[in-house]
Amino acid sequence: MIENPNEVVTKALVRSVRVPGLDKPVALITLDNGFDHKKPNSFGPAGLASLDAAITAATEADPAFIAITGKPYIFCVGADITGMPLISSQEQALELGELGHRVFARLKNSTIPTFAFVNGAALGGGLEVALHCHYRTVSTGAAALGLPEVAIGLIPGWGGSQLLPNLIGIAGAAQVILQNPLTQKVLRPKQAKEMGVADALFEAADFLEDSLAWAAGVVQGKVTVERPEIDRDMWDGVLWFAKNQLDEKLHGAVPSANKALELLALAKEASFEDGTAAETEALAGLIMGDEARASLYAFDLVQRRAKRPVGVPDAKLARKVTKVGIVGAGLMASQLALLFLRRLQVPVVLTDLDQARVDKGVAYVTGEIDKLVGKRRMDEGTAAKLRGLISGSVDRSVFADADFVIEAVFENLDLKKQIWAEFEKIVKPEAILATNTSSLSLTEMAADLEHPERVVGFHFFNPVAVLPLLEIIKDEKTDDATLATAFAVGKELKKSSVLVKDAPAFVVNRVLTRFTSEVFKAVDAGTPLEVVNEAFDPMGLPMRPVALLQLVGPAVAYHVGETLHRAFPERYVDSPNLKKIVDAGLPLLVDDEINTEVVKLLEVGDTVLTGDEVRARALAALAEEIRIMLDEGVVAEAQDIDLCMILGAGYPFHLGGITPYLDRSGIAEQVTGKRFLPAGLANVRRA
């Protein structure tokens, strides 16, 4: 078995517990890696060995029952994926799968009743070990339950694909194993109980005591656990529907999803032994595959690099923010106001040209607060406090005592320069001046200011409350105190911040606009819009190009394209057809189909490319652009571009963002002469 020298070993600690009404004590196994909840329990080879030994010790004690639980707030979040990159052969991957199956099966096959007391987060292998137990309770304080493996290029490999459908039915299992991971959802405790994943739900405050008493009742025959009979007649129909949904969304680009479907189909009739053997083979094959390696690389970016951004000045330099001013009161400005208000809980003031606009912006914020209260996502006390902190005024002097001022007005350089010239005379000398520009130059914006060193870019992505990325842009004159404050505020806003050099369109918009530019080059040349739209299906992107353009807005895309065309006319086209679409104002899609009226607008040449040719040209262009961006120092490393594309553009884990895909397909070397990532970093091979 491969060893992981970096494994944080989760120990399985056994203790004997007396429960009223039972003649014999209970063996309680607690999973604990010795750290607080910020470093969750997980199963590596050493952790599985510890659990194996604990089950042996518990069994030999001949208890009334065996129960397994976790440390405070955490049950177990699955396999220790830090060891996955160390697996270098199919044999090692098979060993890992077989080890987990062997240890967990001891709980399923035990002649002594076994219980899982799911006191906290239970994901992946953590939920699977609970599923092997004969009975399960769950705490109302358990943050998340699920089998998310498909999202990182794997499958539930320690029994989940076979146990879950035979416990709750195929429809529920397909939701937990396929739908939830691909839509980044998890189960909450109440939902887990309603679906039958858990047999009982108890309040967090007395969870262990209540679970022990309930389990004693089960053992004594005083509590009866009823589980519905599984409907096998609908099994094939559910999976047929699920396959059609996957094909429509992913177009076969995610092998783990297809493999999970096969295993769910097998679970209908196969013995548990045959099903888990197939699971082991499937897991081993996926672990060695490019998509899983890229997914694990992406997962590491989101979990680690996003929390420790590169190039950030010492946090001690950050200034305290006690009041926020927002220039503008439109939709974006109002969304920003709500975000700053909820996260910082300091006074936030909006300003605009007239009182009607200001009132509308403030009303939006208070209306959203009311909605949160109505959905029970905010208590009335907090809501009342926030309502008292939001205000608006047409008098810009209200910004005089603000520590952080951000503008969110129309993307016009002259307008933004005028705004900062006015506000610089109002705000205090140490106040931060931030801009939410999506493409304009900070250097030009701050050129006429007396103190350009306090200007910083704060580029959010829409919808502001949902997308986690924040591009923090550093002008050549931005000082360390301003930058440190910007990152401190980004952290308080619970955003993943990436440091970006002041360059046209920064990262996400620059990459996406180069992509869009290549798409419209093909359209302008004569390739049908439908062919271009479907050309990227083999990559499994979150949206086809036309849907993406509709989401961003053709006018916004055209504006950013104009900015980049002026900066780099040799690489970014000024597409006449995109301009026609903007001017027409027609929807690009009607009932999820390309609008035929839009197609009639297009004036095209007679060069028709195939989908493969469109995709090849676009990917070559992306490789070229990303290499230029890295050479220009737009970000520190390729990993930052991948992180931006994942968090800001929704690029999927199975691509690793974008650069692992360009590396393993050979496009990076063909276009730029070298790979983007160091050998072994994403463990991807050239196809």
C-alpha cells in the first residue's frame, strides 16, 4: 500500500460508555485527527488502519452495540485526497479501493449492531462509512452530507454507489450521487432524514446523549426502524432520464458521471460483493485518468490557493473599514451595497445623480433583507440592525468619513475619472478608492489624482452574491496599505481574491473575450452559428458560447471586446456581426434554441469551418493569450488563471480550469513551445 507522508491521520479512538437500560456497555468509536473543525477528519491509509484496529477492539469487548461518531462539527469528509497524486499505478489505486471496502464492510457484516452518529459534516467516504452501519442518526448541526466524488472526477468508491440506492431508492441516489455534485449542492440534515439516509434526527445540543438513548431503544426492541420497500420497476427509467440529462449537459466529457451511472445500474440486481468489486475497478481507472487528476488540481486551487492568495502585502498594513461609500445606485451598486452591509455590518451609503435613483437602490437592499427574513435565512434582529446601517443621499459630502469608497457606474473612462476627481476632494486622505471596472485601465483612471496610490481595482462578478471570485487589481502606483486593505475587505466579504496587474480586461474577461473573438471570427467567415455553438461540447463547458453571450449580455461583451481590440488589434476582432446583434437587441436564444431572427441578421463569408476546426482555433488562441498574460505578469502563475476561470467563469474541475487541459491536449506546446504547469503539478499527461 502506498504511504502518504503528508497524511494527517484521523485516529479512531475507542471508549466504553454505559447507557441506562443496557446490561453491557457500548463501544463508542470517535474519529479525531487532533485538530479543530478547520482541518476536517479524512481517511488515508493510516486512518483506515486505525479504524480497522478500533473495530477489532470494539468487537472483542462484546458491547451492546458499536457506534461511530466524529469530533465536534465534523464526522468525516471522505478520503484524504492529498495522497491521490502519489498513486502512480493501477495496482496502487486498486489497493486503496480494496482497503476502504474491507474495513468498512466489517461494520456492515458485524453480528453486533452498528450505528453511525453523524454529528457533523459527512461527505464522500465519511458518508459511506455511515451507510455501512446498520442504523444512522444525524445532528441538526451537521453542516453538509453528500457523495460529491463525481464533481472531482471520481465515483463513490467505498460502497456508496451500491448501498445508497438500495437504502433510499434509485431516484434519491441519482440525486445525491449525480445531480447534487454537478450542481454543487449537498444534503442538509432534515433532508437526509426525509430521504431515508438517516433513521433519526436529533438537536445538536444533546445529540450524542439522544443518539445513545435511541440506539439503546433499537437494541432493546423498544424502537422500530421502518424503511420503505425499494421500487425496482422505475430503476431503469430513472437512469435513462439521468443519462439523457448528462448527455445534454456534459456531452460525455466527464467520465466519472458515466461510470457512476453504470454502477447505479449494477446496484439494481448485483450482489454487494460484485457491486463493490466493480466500484474498485472503476475508482482505480478514474484515479489514473486525466479528468480526475485535473479535478484534484482544481480542488486544491479552490481549497488552498484561494485562501492564501499570492503577492499580498502584510495584513498588518490593512486599515480598519468602519464606513463604506458606494458611487451609483443601479443594480450592480445595490448588489454591492447588500454584500458590504451583510458581511462588514458597518454603515453603507449610496449616492447617485437624483433622489429617485438613490431611493430605488436603498429600497432594493431593504427588500432583499426582507426576503432573507421571509426565507428564515436571517433573524429579525440582524435585519433590523442592517436596515439601520443602509442609507442614501445625493449629497456627496456624506462620504467625507468613509474609509472605503467603491464606484459602480457605467464603463466610461471619462466618467470614472470625473467621479474620482470630485470624490478625492471630499473623502479623507487615507480612504481607499476602489473601482468595479471590468476592463478599463486603473492607471488612466487615476492619472489626474493627487493620490493615485490609494486607487485599487475591485472587480466582482455577476451575480455578486453567488460568484466567489474577486479580481483585485494593482495599479503601478497602488501602495501596500491600500492593497492590504483591499485583500482584508475581500476576505471579510468571503470572496476568493486574486491579485491582478493593471492590464486590459484583467483575467476572466480577457480570456473569455479572446474566446468570443475567435467564435465570431468563425461566424464572420461563414461558419453557421449552430456549428460554432456546438463546437465546444466535447469539453463539457458549463455553457455553450451563445448561452454564455446571452448571460453576459451582448452589449457588455462588445464593450469589453472594443477595449481589447484597441489594446491588441492583431488578436481581438471588432466583429460587425456582434455589433449587429447588440444593435438589434434581440434575444439570442428562444426556448433554448438559437433565435432564427438573429441568424437572419448575420452577414457572413463563404469559409465554413467544422466544429473541430473552430474548437482547435479557439483553444490555440487561448493558449497564445494565456502565455502572453503570464509573460506580461498579469498574474503570478498559471494557477491563478485557472483559479479565476473556475471561480469567475464556472469552468469545470475536470478541465482543471483551462491550462491543464491545454497541457494534456498538447496545444500549449504546439502554440507556445512549452507547458503552462510544472511537470507533476496537475499530474496530467499529453493525450
